[in-house]
Amino acid sequence: MPSRPRARETPAVLRPITGYFARRVDPLTNLFLVLPLFAIYHLGVLTQMRRSGQGFTWVGNGMDFLTSTILALVHGDIMAYTAIASGVTVLLGLLILRARRQSSLHPRLFIPVLLESAVYAIIVASLIGAIVGAFGLGVLDQEGLPAQIIASCGAGLHEELVFRMGLFSGLGYLLSRRMRPWVGWAIALGVSSLLFSAVHDLPPLGDAFSLSSFVFRLLCGVAFAIIFRLRGFAIAAWTHALYDVFYFMLRHT
């Protein structure tokens, strides 16, 4: 009887890479990986606040309901906001460290996740930019660089929470239970990406509508949703944030 062919083993040099992509990042690790985005953004907005008759005000990312809510609750008191933002950051850090004893939290994943997200951000920018240019829609064009970097961290965190983790994941889960799973997830992909693009044109913080920016953001929404579905929330959030950072840095060079 002929012997069964042996499965080809992964070369030793590739095992760390294949192991990294095979591992599903758990929710706690996702929280740990996006904690820097939370800290940079919610403490960074302190440098962008302006004094008014009602205390300090701030205009920033449209999906950031947290900052404006906290400012309203403390009546524009910047010291109270600083204390709350710092306290939440420290509390999250302590909870992560405590929970690490009872879960598979891997802090060493941070650098690989950052590198992977940077590669995705470059691919998204290059590929979607080429598609938009091929259709003759022009180049998406958009405050100083520090403010834009801070806003980029907020966009990566809050917009991925709302549109990918909330809308795409939630709608996809509900629809996939009532129809063919791939159809449900495809509808969720389209709806979440359309709304992601459309919200950037809504007043008072939105841009003036243009076909090039709408199509560009629509395709970005599709790309971020696919990354979220395949690689998880943290990588989608960092890809989004790093894409925005790269874009603004290139515009300032």
C-alpha cells in the first residue's frame, strides 16, 4: 500500500511570520494595541483647544463623541478634561496589565502590528489613488501638521469603532443570519463604506462635496473593512491612522 504523502513543512525561517498571521488577536490585545492612539489623541487635543466665553472648546474629528461630551459635562474646564483623559488612559493601562495575567496578551505584537499596518496604509494609498486617477477623478486634497497627526489618531480610533466594529461588523452579523452569509457581509461592506464616505461631507465639519473625495473615501472604507474582517480591529485602526499621517506628512514636504 503506497504511503501517504507527507505534508510539506514550513521552513524554519518562515515559521515566525506564518505563526504571526495565523494567530487571531484577542480583544484584550486589540485594546492594548490601540491604547497609544487613544492617549495621543485624547491628550493631544489639549494643544488644539481654544478659550471661549463658555470655557475651552475644540473642533475635531466628527466621529469623536467622547471629547465633546466630556467638555460639555465639565463646562469647558480644561483641567477637568485633562484629569479625566489622563485618568482613563492610566486606568485602561492598569486594566490591561492586570488582565494580562489571565489571558494571552502579547505586548510584543505591537511592533509587527505597526509594521503590517504601515504596509497596508501604503498599499491602500497607492492602489486607491491609482484607481481614482485612472477614472480621471483627480487627486484627493485637503491647520498645521501636529494638529493633523492628532486628528489622524482620532480618525483611526473613532471611525474604525463606529464604521467597522459597529456598523460593518454589527450589520454583517445580523444580515448573515437572515440570508447567505457572503451576501449579508457584502451588503454590510457596501452600506458601511458608503456612510463612511458620506459622513465626511456633512456640515459643519465636513468638506465640500466632490466626486473624487467621495469615491476615494468609499474605496478606503472598503479597504479598511476588509482589513478589519481579515486582520482585526487594531490593525484596521492603525492602518487608517497611519494612512492619514502619511498623507498629511507628504502634503507638508
